Amino acid sequence: MAKSDPNRVLRLMPLFAGGLGGTLLLLNRLTTPQLLDSQARSDALGVILSAVLILIGLIWQQIKPRSPDAVTLIGEEGLEFASGLPDVVATELAWASHLLLTNTVTRSIVVYYQDKVLLRRGVLGKKDRVRPGAILQRVLETQKPVYLVELKMYPGRIEFDYLPENSQGVICQPIGDRGVLILAANVPRSYTKQDENWIEGIADKLAETLSRYQNEIVSLEVKSEPE
């Protein structure tokens, strides 16, 4: 259930004030038998002020209040690419991950493709290897995304040991039929349908690029885990 916004009424006030002001100006104009130059100037100023108030109200509606369930993910900020990754692929991954980190609630990203971790970015987990568990295998087999709205509620969370240990929400988005884009947020139930559509579009773009460099990616060396 979404948390209520205690400032909702405050953020709606500019919309109400601007709309009311514009309506009153229109009524005043319609009921004035003779329009004076001074009234025309004041009406123009009033229209501008009403429009500014409405614009402020619309902007405030786009500001998402910070959820009280938000946490600071455990781990160090970083950016890691697979060794030997083609420059074009690295650039594409950097672009995609930057968009996700700056335009969604995502705080940690892992790109898993052809049994290899091509990218880790944001808050990094302790492990840099991905061992696909039941959830990731299902995504790879069905090529359908899985959204774990509150990770701690799922027994399968143990397979995500390559993400920050206190990750709240996780999306596993297929990258074609060969990989998965794994995103972790610091707030449960935080991804919207618009976010999911945005993530799907980015994954489709990555799938197209990665498929063109299939042979180079297959030949990359996989890091050996410490004993």
C-alpha cells in the first residue's frame, strides 16, 4: 500500500489558487460593461500570475515525497566493467545504467549476459559473481520480467547475494534470451508501471547491441572466485 503524502494539500494549493484566480478574472471581464486600459493591463498581469501558479502546482505534483521506508544501501559506490569488453558495449552499458540511476529509484545495477557479469554500478554488493537461482533461471527461460516488490518477504532473496544485502525492491528484466538486467532499489514497492516500461525499453536496446557483439562477449574470461 502506498504511503500517504502529508504535503499533498500543500502541493495542490498553487493549482487551486491559479485556477480560481483565472476563473475570477474571466468572470470579471465578462461582467464589465466597458473595458478600460488600466483594467486590461491588470487583467494581463493577473493571467500571467495565475499561469505561473498553475505551472508551479504542476511541477510540485511531479515531486515524489521520500518514503519513510527508504534505507541507505550497504556497500560502496562503484562502476565495474567486465575485462576486455568492447568499447561500444561498454559505452552502451554506461549510458543505460546512468539513465536508470538518475531517472528511477534504482540504486544498484548488475548486467548479467551469457553467464558473465558485464557491468556492476551504483552501490555494489559484496560478491561480483552471479550464480542464477530459481528466480533468475525463470526470467531467462520465460523471458518475462520479475518484480520483487519487497525483497525481504521472498525466500528466494538468498540468490541475490551479489546485490547490497539490504536491497528493498528488485526487478529482473530479461535482455533478449541471453541475459538479465538486475536492478535494486532502496525503497520497497517503489517502481511504478511507467518505470517498468522505461526499464523494458532500455533492456530491449541493450539486447540489440549485445547481440551484435555476441562472439566477443562469449570469449571474455570469467573471474575466478576466491577459495
